[in-house]
Amino acid sequence: MSNEDGSVWVTYNGEFYDFQPLREDLLRRGHVFKSRTDTETIVHAYEEWGLELVHRMDGIYAFALWDKKQRCLHIVRDRFGVKPLYYVLVGSRLLFSSEIKSLLCDPEVPCEVDQEALVVMANYRYCPEPITLFKGIRKLPPAHTLTITENDLKIQPYYKLGFIEPDAEEDITTQSDALQDALRRATNRQMIADVEVGFFLSGGIDSSTLLSLARARDDGNRFKTFTIGFRSEDQKGEGQPDDLKYARRVSEMFECDHREIILSPNIIDSLPKVIWHLDEPVADPAAISSYLICEQAKEHGVKVLQSGQGGDEVFCGYPWHLGAHLGLQYRKIPLPVRSGIERMLRLLPATRGGRLTGTFRRLRKFSASASLDFEPSLLGFLSYAGAPELRGLFGNSIEAHARGELPHKYHSAFLSESKEYHYLNRLLHLDTNTFLPSLNLNYTDKTSMAFGVEVRVPLIDREIVEFMAIRSTDLKINGRNCKVLLKKAMEGVIPNDLIYRKKAGFGAPIRSWVKHDLREMIEDLLSERQIRNRGFFDPAYVTNLIGRNRSGQEDFNYLIYFLLSFELWCRQFMDSRPQFAA
């Protein structure tokens, strides 16, 4: 869309939640609109304030503005990276898009594996901004602008979230009331739509919070809710609570039109489709869960879904947050005692511990890194391939990478930025800049857009994020209790047994899949012959890794899933240049 005289043009993806007041302000200032859209509002806001318009925007978006008079192009991505934006320089040309696939339509764009990015992905399951697995193709980081003229290209941040630890003790009742008010406002903003709005529903506190507040806002609406559940035989390998019964209870409480999706599809068919839509093989099976929910939403006529994603990054709810918190106390134990504890924990089975399998797995993960200093310990908690696994996979070629600390290069840069923060806020700062945009929001956007469904994430509304960034860390984790303030805020709105239930992450039964559903595919695509022909990994080591995992003593399931996803991705994107409809 353009302005009145065609001197400013925009191409845009996303949702600008609070554009109506801004549009009315621009009308009063004399701007002439030909539509009532948020898209056109961006054009006129740029005319009025230039790139300062980004400070007046609240939403999820990626857009590009062409200023004909100044002969410059501005590309902008939203504050927390909900919407993706890729770009590549080809000679004197800049190409940009919401999807890598469209960049590959240009035959001059390289279609090669970035081998350094591959090392990072093997360690973390995703590529953090700005790198991608495609050589030369980059992601514009969240809260950044890219401006290009005939003579210059600049990438710079327009927003940085700052964390402050209050000097005085905060009253939890006062702050929980304030949080509930802020959550209500964020929900109201993001429920505005001219189509039906549905909900991801796990029965956990994040999604239940959104549903309860939306229900209070509009108690005449029977919302459609969607929940993913596991087959009973798959549940044993994961060692976490089944969401179905909790979600069913919440949906009944708020009188919803509820749908349950049991994860028993043909994964061999689903996985290649998901990888195609992801552009990069984000090696998290939760992407399949998201894909199936969005497929169901489309079939039932729901075009907008509310998701509780971001709740763990904002309120401090991930296992590694608690692990880092407890690790500080653990390191006070004398070293000989810790060494003995760690030797015993290494003897625990990783995936065949019955009802305690999840506990055993977390204890082993904790013990592998907890004795290290804070930063190495945290990076160990976040890694899915340690130094021995990376050396085994990549052979001698990893040595130079390991000396340069390549696997942690991008994460370490964010940790360097946050040295003045309280250690818990350092975790949240890191997650907000890596795990949230590069993995969670990435796969959610790709799998939802595959079906034309827009996913909104009210828990990372700017007001909520900034409110929590200046709250005391005691209101985030206290003892072994995570998400302290959110839980307090929702008491009386959601039953306490739901608020304080054991955490169950949004995901998929990866361990059962690797052992059963995907076993034949793994044996075929990750055979020594195939690995040797592909040329990236050591064939004998991959075979050894699969065998050790099968014993149940080691848990390399995510690493094997990464290897499988990478091979499928190579077949789709590398073996022959992908062909796309013009």
C-alpha cells in the first residue's frame, strides 16, 4: 500500500494491535486514508514521524518501507521476534522475505549449508539470530531495523528490554493485582479480531490464564479450544503429566467447545511436511504438535489462535531457570561430596526409569553442568550435545570450532550484555533473545501460517514484559516455586490445584517416536552409508550414538531427531534446488 502521492510504499506481514487511535490521530493531522487497515496506518505514521513510528506500534509484525524521495528502504521486525524476516545480499541487490523458500526462487541466491551454523544447531536444536542454516541468508534480529541506500546498509536496534532488580522489597499482593490488571488489558488488546478466536489449551497456567481472562471479557462467547495429548504407551517415556485431563477440566469450567488431538498420526508423513514449512529444521518435535493443532483450527473455521507461549521466558518457568537457581546452592557443597553425587547420578537410566524417568533425566542433566561456574553451567543446561558429542559428530573439524567456542558464540554474546543483571534476569534476557524467537516463535509462526492461521501471544505483550522486567526476582522464583507472581495473580481465577500442578512442557513424545514410530526411518536415513554420502558427520559415531540411546542408559533422542531432521531437510532443499510456483 502507498500514501496519497505514492512516495511511500509498504509491504507488511502481521498485526498492529493499537492502530485505531493512531489512525484517528493521523486523520486529525490531515492525512487522507483510502482504507481502514493497520497496513495503511504504518505508511502515514512514517510520513509523520519517520522510523520513530516503531515506538508507537504494539503488535506482531515484519514490514518494509520504501521511501521514494529519500531513495532508501527500511525493514523492521517486531520487538520480540514473533514474525520472521529473512534477507540476503546478492551482488548489489538485497532480497528479503518472511520465508527462506521465496528467497530461493532467485537462482543467484546460494543454496548451501552454513557449516558453522550446523555446529550451533547440533548443540541447541536451532540457529539463533542472525544466522540460518543457509549460507549467506540471515535473520533480522527482533527489535531491529535494516536501512539500505545506494551507498550504505545499516542494521541497528530500536528497542532493548532492560531488567532492574528493585532496591526495596515488593509486596506480592500489590504486584499480583497490578499484574492481573495488565494481563487483562493485554488480553483485551489481542482479542480484537473480525474472525473467530480460539485457544491453544494445555491446562497449564499460561494458556488457562488467557482463556479465563478472555472468558471474563466476553462471557457470551463459546470459544473453541485445542489440546494435544499423548498415547498412553508414549506417556511412559516422557515422565511428565498428561495435559488432556487438565485441559478438559479448564475447558468445561469456561464452557468451551473443546477439541482433543491425540498424537498418533503417521509421523513419517508429517515430519517432512513440517520441515518444509519450517524452512530450517528446528529440531523440536513440538513443531509437529503445533502443526496438528493449527490444522485442526483451520478445519473448524478458527483463523486466530491465542497461545501461552512466552510465559516461561517472562515469568521464569523453565526447568533450566530452576536448575540455575538451585545450582548456586549446590556449588556450596564441598567438591568431593558433589563428585560422589554426580557419579551416582550418572548411573541412573535416562529413558527407562518407569514413573521416575523424567526425574532421573533431569537429575542427570543437572549433574552434568551444575558444578561449573554460572555461565558454563547455564550453557550446559541449554545444550543437547556436549563437547564429546560435537567432537564425535564432526571429528577433527570441530577442534577449531571448539577452541573458538563456536557452539556458544551467540549465546555468550547475550550473556556478556547482561553481566550487571541479577543472575535470574540474565537467564530471562538470554531466553528472550534466543530460545523464544529462534525456536518457539519460529516454529509457531511457520506451522500456523501453513494453514493461514494467525497465532497471537499475549503473554509477551510489551506491557506484560516490561512490567515483569522490573519486578523482584523473588517474585519470579522462590525456593523451588517458579512463576511466583503469575501464580499469585491467578489465585481465585483458576483453581489452585491447576495453578500449582507439576509443569508439563508443550511438546511431543520424542523418546517413544525415536524408539518406535521413527525407528525404520532412522535406520534408513541415518545409516552409515547415508551419513558418509552426506559428508557432514562421522558415520561410525552416529551409529554408536543410536545404539547407546537404544540401551536406555543415555538420552540422545533430541540429537538423533536433529540428525534425522537435517537429513530430511537436505533432501528437500539441498539435493536439488527447490522449485516453487511463481
